[in-house]
Amino acid sequence: MVMVEDVVEDGLFKDRFTASVPMQEAERLRNILMENDLFDPEMSIGRDEMVHFPVKLPEGRDMEWFIWLVDDLADQVLISGPGDNTEHRQRRKTPFQEIKSALEGQLEPQEVMLLPDRWDMVGDCLVLKIDEGLLYSIDTVCGVYQEVLGARYTLVDMNGIQGELRKPEFLTVSEPENGDYDVVHIENGIRYRLDPRRIMFSSGNVDERTGIVEIIDRGPRPPGLEGDDDDEIVLDMFAGIGYFSIPIARECSVKSVHSIEKNPESYEYLLKNIEENGVTGKVIPHLGDNREVDPGISADRVIMGYIGGTLEFLDRAVQLISKKGAIIHLHDTVKVEDGYVWFASQAEKRLADMGYVTELLGHRKVKSYAPRIEHIVIDIRVVPRDM
């Protein structure tokens, strides 16, 4: 270890070194290094009777510049080689790396290769998709994932979402200790209460749930509501537990959101979520099939957040809109080669046959749904042809 002035004379060290100072001067040197971004990111600070700082000089700077920088501290700074009295930083493992390390001693090598590096957390419930090659070790695998990820219980996705009521099919691998399967999933400040065994929740739709608020607030206005939007009435035809209804009611200055849900279990949680998010009175729930329920409104905007034949519900949607027309946000899955152009043309043709003039306002991909299949949404302004 040599004094800093001697380093310049001897030409020792270049861009990496350790700078050590007495304990009472450590804060001064630390501030200089912080302000000039000089800490070597690969090393950690060492301490004994002195404090040892790992230094990495920026390109184009030399030891003479460093002496000038530390100014009156120069006669107290001792310089030594990189790594002297310091240690390499321990890079934090990712959760998957931790999981993999924990399981390598418990599984066969071919099983380790099958470990899923993706998962969903719905509240504090872990949802995993497991390769069939891991089924014999499922308790061990899920136990480690649950511990590392801090989940309260674990479900294994067996067959995805099934049927018109969009019910998930899960295997319960570990049960919550208190027997309570309800979770509260918080997303952008919205609290979604649900039982993931009974109710679908797609984390992949988060951007659309957030984006619809921006579209309503800043996008084109519905026909007849070109100015103030405080009178806007929104119809959510497939409300579920309030995926779209609640953020719209919470964040947008609309008059009301009418939410129709057919699944009694989802409807039960819709009621809870309306109360839990403080939108009672602004979200008006309706239980039943939207082809049969009469919400008693003329909607200015319709959310059709369903996939699997959503076009078939367009005729019902236009029965419930304002006489001046509306904006419809229409979801479904399409082949990649067809894209939004095909989907929009199908919707526009159906609406034209019903007597409406259409304008495509926007389109976006929500997520990949299956190989070569995408979940997309199009925004369409519809106005009666005789207006």
C-alpha cells in the first residue's frame, strides 16, 4: 500500500484500485466517490482500522486527476491494488435461480431441466403450469416454489380456462393453513378479491385494464358527448369480478358503469369488489346473461372484454346503446395471419348489416393466447346510418 502521490510518480495502477483512508475521513471520501460515480461495481467496501473503497476510474481519467479530485485528502489516502481489503460483490440470485439451486439436490437432472421459469402470483396464491414429467415430484417442486416466492398456497394449472363461464381448472397442491382461499390481488391501486380456484384472473391483461382508463379519459369521445364526459354511461357486457368496470369507475369521470355478469360466483366477487374499491353507486351490477338482462340504459360506450365468439354478441350490444351511437371496445382471439384487419372487417360488416356506419378508432394486441393466436381488441365508433 502506497501513498497516493507516490502512485503517480511510480506509474502504478491504472483504472482500478483500492483507496483506503482512516475511519474519521471515510465519509468525506465516500461522498467524493459517490458524486463522481467512481465506485467499482464489482467490489464491496472493506473495513478494519481503515475503510477501503474499491475505485474504478472513468475512461480518460488517470491517477493525477484522482489526486486533484480528493484535494486535501490526498495525503491521507493510501492506494493498493484492486481487490485488496475488499471483496467481490455477491450477485443476488433471481427467484428462479434460487428455486433451481434448491431443487438440484432433490430432483433428477432431467426433471431440473423441466422446471418452469414462469408463474403467476394472484394475490398470495401461486399458480404454476407443470410439465407432466414433473408430476411424480409435484409436492417437492411446488413446496420449493411456494417457499421462495412467499406464496400462501399453490395451484397447478391443469387445463387452462374452460367453458362459457370461463372457469379455471386447477389442482390444489397445497392448501392455505387457515382454509381461506380468498386472495386480494392489487393492481394499480385496484383491489380484486377472488378465489383463484373458482375465478379466472389473467395477469397478462394488465396493460389493457390500465390502458382502457387512458383511452376513455384521453381518447375520442362517444357520439353526442363531444365535450364534458360526466354524463357518459358505460356498459360492461362481460364484467367478471370487475376487471374493467372498477378501474373505469375509479379513475374515469364517467356517470356510471353498468356491469353484467352471468357467472353467480363471479358476480358474488363483483359485489365485494365494488364495495372494497369504494365505487358503490357508480358501478351498477346486473346478474344474468347479457342477451337477456335489461340494464335499463342507453350506453355511450360498451366494453366487450370476452374472447371466443364475441362477434356474436354485437347485435345485443347495439340494442343497448344510445340512439346517437357509441364506442365499442371489442375483444377476441384471431389468427396471427388474419390480425386486426380481418377482425375489424368482420365487425364492420355485421354492424353495417344492422344499419350502422363504423369508424375504426384503434387496435392493439393484448397478449399471445396460443401458438399463432393473439388476443386483440379493436375500438370502433358506431353511428346509426340515418343520423
